[in-house]
Amino acid sequence: MGPIISPETLGRTSVADADYDVLILGAGSGGYACALRAAQLGLTVGLVEKGNVGGTCLHVGCIPTKALLHAAEVADLARESDQFGVLASLEGIDMAAVNAYKDGVVSRLFKGLTGLVKSRGITVIEGEGRLTGPKQVTVGGTAYTGRHVVLASGSYSRSLPGLDIDGERVITSEQALRLDRVPSSVIVLGGGVIGCEFASVWKSFGAEVTIIEALPRLVAVEDEASSKALERAFRKRKIAFRTGTPFQSVKHTDTGVAVFVEDASGEQSVIEAELLLVAVGRGPVTDGLGYDEQGVAMERGFVLADERCRTNLDGVYAVGDIVPGLQLAHRGFQQGIFVAEDIAGLDPQPIDEAGIPRVTYSHPEIASVGLDESKAAEKYGADGIETVTYDLGGNGKSQILKTQGFVKLVRQKDGPVVGVHMVGDRVGELIGEAQLIYNWEGHAEDVAPLVHAHPTQNEALGEAHLALAGKPLHAHS
């Protein structure tokens, strides 16, 4: 992978010998994207990583989780095949085989990525790095310097105060990905993206699932209409959930765990299950890495950076999950590219956080970009926006797939589309066009004349814009 430098075998090296144009601490989505682009631009790159290149997303996040979700979709199709006139039955879930499929996907992508890193002449420095000077990272007793340093140390699965993860009955998403069985019942603590995705997988695999969420609705960062649609779908799937319900405590029982919660009226109740998945968000990996000591501006463990990903220290950048904002692999990836181009003097355009697409890969999926209705109303005034919702009931391909949902558009009155919100199976694949519409400040009248292939779900996006432009062809609300 490399050249690879192992500090143990290398011994002491003078700082001058180990200088790089760009020295990156962390080889996850943000770090490796920065390394690849910087090398492409002719810069010398040192990439420090204690684990595998690819980070959370590739190894214990997006990729393996989405592989599980696809296996779950196949299970649902087998279970419900008779509605398509296909005689099949679901005999069960072979978790060893599911994990082999999942790990095979990860392994192939990892092999491709390490090959790419090697071919670009990037030096991978194996080991735990620590910022020991404004432009210096020390790994295993050896100091390396860079003209520019990029902090990209990523995130970890958070817990709550007093809630101990034992890795067996109380687990994080990383441990959930390594389960060798389908649990009979699971309590998912947290109704955000990660919680809803695992709840969806386990229900498809045959487990009884209960989600506990302290906030008033599931996926609370999404438009309220999207949350309501997901909640309806989960009720139909018999995924139990309790919103507005803070977690109190957990105890081990003979068969698993007992979780104590409190409802809005302050009344306590107990929910029992085999496992508790703690999915209460991800925290920044910055503790003990020397950022504080070197004077990097921080807040609650996060590294503060401006719109150009610059920290308060000259020549020190920060990208990815350690920077406050959306904790998404593709955000870190784009920030990494941005930083490499900024260092190379290309003066790239800052990234609009609202223009980053968001997808929850549950069944059904939720996808969005831009502002939700309430944020748009805050920004432009309730009278300054218009919305239209196109129901997938009017979309041929969605009916063929037997999925329900909608495409909701939010626009500034007489102005561009400022938010796109979608619910339904496979709508994550529609977000590509949606993010172009938002990021290019497209008006409904710009999109309406564009031809969308029939019959595709993509047509629903086109028809929603036709409706918003005042010329609906099919039913909308």
C-alpha cells in the first residue's frame, strides 16, 4: 500500500528527510480523497493511518451497512414475492453468508483503494499519529512534517452518560455489523439515520424491533413530511417506535436487556429485548491527538474550521466528521478534494453545506437536499416560499415496484428551488439530479421542459417540477 513506512522498522528519521507538501492525519473519506487529489496535482503526500485506509465509511459504516440493507431488500422480496405472481418463500437468513457477501464488497473496494493510493505515489505512514507541532505529526516516536497539515481523524460511535457498551448485549453499529446471528428482538436507541437503517435491516431479517427516540419524530433532521411518511411505513411494517421518549437506564436480564424509559408525562416503563443498539450519533475522534496542546480552536471536541476548511493555525486544515456539520462520507470526500486544490492554489469554490445530499437507506428510503420547509420559511418568510408534493402514486415505475412516497419541492416564491425531499424505495438514486437543481439554483420553469425517461422514478422529479411550474400533468397536492 504504499510506500509504507512503519516507525518500528524505520527508526529515527530527521524531520528534513520526512517533509511533505501535504501531511494528512487520518485516511478515511476526507483524508484519502485529499491525498489522491493532492498527488494528482503533483504535491508530495504523507498519509498517516493507524487502521485501514478507507476509514469508517468503507470498513464499518456506509458500505457494509448498505450491503446489509440490500440483503434485507432481497429478503423482503422473497417474503413478499407472491404479490408479483412469483412463487418463492423465505427459508431464513444465513448470517455467515450475508457477512461473507458484505465483507466481499468491502474487501474488493479496499483492494481497489489501496492500489490507487500506491499508484499515486502516496506514502502511507502506519501507526497512531499525534499533532506535536503546528506542522508536525509524530508517529511511534518519529516526527514528520508537512508544509500543510490536514486533520482528518474521523468519528466514533457515541454513547450516553452512564450507558456502558459491553459489545455483547449493548452494542454499537460497528459491533452490529459483526453479528453472527439475527437477534430475536432488538431495542434501537436513537431514531436518526443509523438507528432507522439498522431497525429496517433487522425487521426484514425477522427480528422484533423497537426504536426509542428522545426527539418528537424519527429522522428529525429531515422535513417533517418525510418523518411522518417514514413513521407511517414503519408502523405498517410493525417496527415499533417511541418518540419523545428519553432513555433512563438499562439492566441485564436472563435473556438480554431491560431498558427503562420515561414518556412525556414522566411515567416510567420497561422494554425488554435480546440486544440494545446504541445509535445516538457519532463523536469526533480528537481526544489525545495533540490538537488542544497545539492551540487548534475547538468546541465540544470538534475542530473549528472556516468555509475553506482552515483552522485558526496557519497551514492547518480540518475535514470530515471532526468539523461541525453533516457527518457524511461524501462531505468529507469533497472537503478533502477542496483542501488539496486550495493548497495547490486552484482557488476552489467553498462547499455549500445545504447543497450536500442526504440519504437514509431504510425501507422506504428518504433523500433530500437543500432546506426543509420550516428552514425555508425561517429564511424567506412563510409567505416567501411555495411547496408542491407529487405523490409516487402517479408514477408508473413506483407502482411497478409497489413503493409509496412522494417528491416534495420547496421554492422561493418566483425564485429557485431551495429544497427537494423524497420518500420511497430507491429515491436515493434520484438525489443526483435533485442536488444539481439545488446547487445550480434551478427554477421549476428551467427543469419542467427537460425530458425525463418513461417509465422511471426519475419522472416523478420531472412531474413535480411541472406541477411547481404551474402545469401539472398528473395528480399532485
